[in-house]
Amino acid sequence: ILPGEDIRMKDLEFDQNDKIILLNFFQTTCPPCIAEIPHLINIQNKYKNTLKIYGVYVGRNSIDELKNF
């Protein structure tokens, strides 16, 4: 979810097999946020059939900087 985008729960993509949605609020300059990324990727891969992780960016970088992150 990028800066300036509105999101509603009904807009999140999931199907009847999904059980959990995790909203992760992060900034690209936050050391704990950076450190947790590999763990979130592993969790998403392990539970891909029952979990969706959405990153909610709360920083001030440009969209291009965010995409490179």
C-alpha cells in the first residue's frame, strides 16, 4: 500500500482459503523494519496458503525509492 492510497478491508485480495491477513507498517529508514523483512518473507513462503502479508509504508520517500527498497 503506497503513500496516498486509500485501502479498505474489502479491497484486500483474499479468497475463501485465506485465514490470516497481516498488515505490516514500516519505514525504509527503520532498522527493525529492515531486519524483519527476511523473516516476513520466510513466514509468507511457509504459510502461503493461509496467510497474506500487506506492507503499509508510513515513510516519506519517493515511490521510486520505496520500490527499490
